[in-house]
Amino acid sequence: MAAVAAVGLAACFKSDTGDIEATGTIEVREVDVGPTSVARVSRMLVDEGSTVHKGDTLAVLNTPNLAAALDEQAARARSAVAALQEVEKGARSEEIKRAEADLAAAESDVVRTSDDLARIAALARSQNVSEQQLSSAQAAARTAAARRDAAQSVLRLLREGSRPERIAAARAEAQRAEAAVSGIRATASDLILRSPVAGIVTSRNAEPGEVLGPGQSAVTVGETARPFVRVFVNQGSMPRLKPGQKAVGVLDDYPDRKFEGTVTAISTRAEFTPRVALTEKERADLLFGVKVEFADTTGTLKAGLPITVTIAAPPVP
């Protein structure tokens, strides 16, 4: 944010009422409006001198593939949310029934292989079967038992529902996907440049087709409704000044018209000093900046106009 107009250097003086008077030059804040990421200008909707309100669209930019990226990320987000809902809901009754059937089949295999092993073991004791047949029967029985144990675990997990860690992981994934969508939408919103203040377009800095980087200005808007002046007072007047004091400004061309203002800032350092200020007289020449802000909806207080300011300042006790 910048300010337009040179600063007046006239020293202050006391009025007949004891108030502090000083002269300066009207300034206007300027706001540069531009993209937050690299983008190409599609349309410029204002020219220099255009009057704008806060929120008015100044320019429209575009970024290649942004729409496709948004569609892709939105699809991922929908998938992640669906997965989270599935995990939170837990197993369906059909899945539990299928797991129960698998367990029943596994238990039947355990019974069958156990019976086979008992029969072959009895024959082995009478040496009517080979060692290989006995080993095969023992392996089949162990495999059947392992399958039964696995089927029991699956059924138990389905009946208990999803583990908290799995639900937390699915929720985090859904949140990441939705945050990515929000980020892309925010980028798309930033491609529509809107005026942050009401005022006048003081500079049109880009044209359609130009590529702007972060921080580059497409439009500069002057906040004409809040002009201000920076005047300078001597150190003897400083004890009588404080922020919030009322002031009145008068333009040379409108001596009978008064503009109400307020002291908004007072410098804490002397801004104009002699090279060596040793004597009491020289120290009295030290000047301090005082900022006075006006509310002007008429547009009369234009940048660069000289103005005389009278600050209502009580005498020092």
C-alpha cells in the first residue's frame, strides 16, 4: 500500500484561539491488486479513472488445467469420503454370513482331516501305510486347523466392526482430500481480482493476455474516501497533541468549506532537524510529523491539493 502526493514541509503556527495550525498536502492510500500465483489475464474490467466500490471485480485471470485439477481432486475426495463411510458403517450382514459359511467349511475340513489322520496313524502303527502317507495326513490336518483359525479371526473382526486406527486413517485421508479441493477452489477464487476498498482506479497495470506472477499488480486503486495529510509541528506543541483529537481542514479554493478530520498518528522522532541543534532556539525548530485523516465521500479532497489544518489542542497545564 502506497500513498500519493508529496508531503508539505510548512511549519506549524498557533491560531488566535491557541489551536495548532499547519499546512500540508493531501495524500491518498493506494492499494495494488494482483494474483497470489502465476496467472494469465483474461479480461480487464476497469480503466484508469474508473470509480469502484469495495468488492467490485477489477479483472479476471485464468490458469491452465485448473478446472481439470479441480474435477480430479473432487473425485478423489468423493472416493475418500465414501471409503470413510464404509469403514465407519462396518461390515454388511452379507459379509458376516459369508464369513460364517467359510468358518463352517473350515471346521468341517478340520473334522475330516483329523479323522483321516487318526485312521492313518492307526495303520502306521501296524506298518500298513508309509511314513509319507502319515506325514501328508499330518500336514493336511495342520493346514485345516490354520484355515479354521484364520476364518475365526475374520469373523470376529467383522462382528467387532472396524478398528479405531483404521477409521482414524480413513478420516484423515478424507480430510486431506477435502482440504486439497478447498485449496484449488481458493486458487480459482483468487483469479477473480476484486477491489479491497472503495475508490478510484489510479493505474491499470496489465492487459489481456499478459502473464502476472505473485505480487505483480494488475490494478492500483486509490482509497479516495479516506484522504489524509501529514503536517509538521514543532516540539513545543507536542505535549498538546494526542491521537483522537479533532481537526478541521480548509482548501485554498474553498475557504468557507470545512472538512472534519481526526489525528490518527503522531511521530515519535523529529523528522526535520538542523545539522547541529545546540541552542534553545535551534531545538525549538525540531519538527514532528502528525497525521490527520479525513472522511470525504464527495471526492473534493484530491491527492496533491494543499490544505490548512487546525487541530483543537488544549493549552498545557
